[in-house]
Amino acid sequence: MLLEVSNLDISYGEHPIVHDVSLKLDSGKVIAIVGESGSGKTTVIRAILGCLPNEGHVTNGKIVFDGKNLLENTAEEWRKVSGKDITMVFQASGSMLDPIQKIGKQFVEYIRQHVDVTEEDAYQQAIAMLKRMNLPNPETIMDSFPFELSGGMNQRVGVAMGMFFSPRILLADEPTSALDVTTQAQVVEEMMGICRDDGTAIIIVTHNLGVAAYMADEIIVMRNGHIVERGTSDEIVNNPKEDYTKELLDAVPQIGGLAHDIYEAG
Ligand SMILES: Nc1ncnc2c1ncn2[C@@H]1O[C@H](COP(=O)(O)OP(=O)(O)OP(=O)(O)O)[C@@H](O)[C@H]1O
């Protein structure tokens, strides 16, 4: 088992937010965590990456990655794992990219933080990764500021950085939410293609049950910090047990009528 999260409780300050969350993830598999805003989805994946905000802390449970409980990691051990073995693509790619630095400078620095390569090598490798994300004219992109690119392009840059080290686990926090439906589908497709090639496992956090059903082997439904239902995409979309899950499915028109169609297509 690549990742095993058991009985995780998380608080912000004195307030318990996430209760008794468990999940198991094998290499190459995809789990989607869905649920309404504030249900605790992002908090769970931030805990897995060891990047809860200051006041956030795990109060109970284990996060075992590759046989080791990450919660016992020293700061140095976390640094080695996060950004390389476990990476995160953020909601708005903008939040990952510095708005006042060119993409190329950021990408090259990111690479050189983790591996000892020359600037030129890092540059060439970054270009190759942008090509894998189907970005046209990667040299021009490297020479651009984030605000000079479209949302879809920034998103692809974020995914390219997140995938650069062929992480064992990619944590994707609504990686497509800022994009229109067609671009969403393309970016998801590209991200999954690279993950399949590299054997990367994914945990994706999303409001979009269409995206979840299309991508995921397992869907976990969260509400108020609790897991209320879980199952295969087929089970959740075609045979939901909980009223809450049914409500999320009923919201499908709001997500473009995609859930069923996309699942059938997938
Ligand atoms: N830094 C923080 N300090 C205090 N409370 C927080 C903090 N971040 C999140 N929370 C609270 O934790 C709860 C869960 O938030 P979280 O962001 O994990 O939910 P989410 O399901 O990912 O929501 P969304 O879909 O809107 O991103 C919310 O009630 C939120 O107000």
C-alpha cells in the first residue's frame, strides 16, 4: 500500500474540523474527495502534504506513506517528501505561481531546490515537461509572467510543475475549477495521461462529481468533516445510498450535466 491514512482527526486551534478520516491509496490509483464547500476536503490533503496552516494540526490518526508514519517526520524529512514524492496542484494555479516572476525563473528554481542540476539543464527539462502538458511555444511561456497567460495555460504550468519529479502521489485541489468545461476536460485528460505513464497515484479534491466520476477509482463523500459515503465511481453515481450524495448528484446540471455523460464516456 502506497498511502494509508487511518482515523485522522484534524483541528484548527481548538476547533475539531475533520473527524475519523481513513483512506487507502495504491500506486497508479485515483481517489476523489467530493463534498460541499467547508466539508474539510482541502484540510485532509493539506495534512497529507504536511502543510496545514499554522493553527491546523492533526490530533489523532496516522498517515503512513511507503511504510512510514509521516506525522513522525522531522521538518527536514517533510521537505524531502513534499514537492518531490508527494506534490500538490492548487485550486487556482495562480496561488502556486508567483505573479511577479517569470514562469521560467520559477520553474528552474523549483527544480534546482530539489536536484543538483545546472540552470541550463533545469531549463531544458522544464521545457520538455511543458511540452508533455501540450503547451505550445514553451520557450515563450518560460519567458512570460503568469498574468500574460490564459487560465488554462497557467493551470497546465502548475500541473507541469506538480508532475515534474514524477511524484508517487499527486494531490490535486480542484485543479480545474477556474477553467471552462472543455479546457477542464483537456487538462484532466493530460494530467491523467502523465500520471498513467509515470504510475502516479492521485487524490483529487473537487466539487465536480463529473470530474470525480470520470477520473476516480474510488469516490469519498465528505460532509462537516466526516466521510458520509464512499464507493467506486459506478456505485456513487449510479447507486448512491446517502441523501447527501443524491443531493450532490442532483446538483449535476449546475456542473454542466457532465456527471453521467462523462462517466458513460469514461
Ligand atoms: N486556516 C484555517 N483556520 C481556521 N479554520 C479553517 C482554516 N482553513 C479552513 N478552515 C475551516 O475548516 C473547514 C474545512 O475547510 P476546508 O477548506 O478543508 O473545506 P473544503 O471542503 O476544502 O472547502 P472548499 O471546497 O470551499 O475548498 C471550514 O469550516 C473552514 O472554515
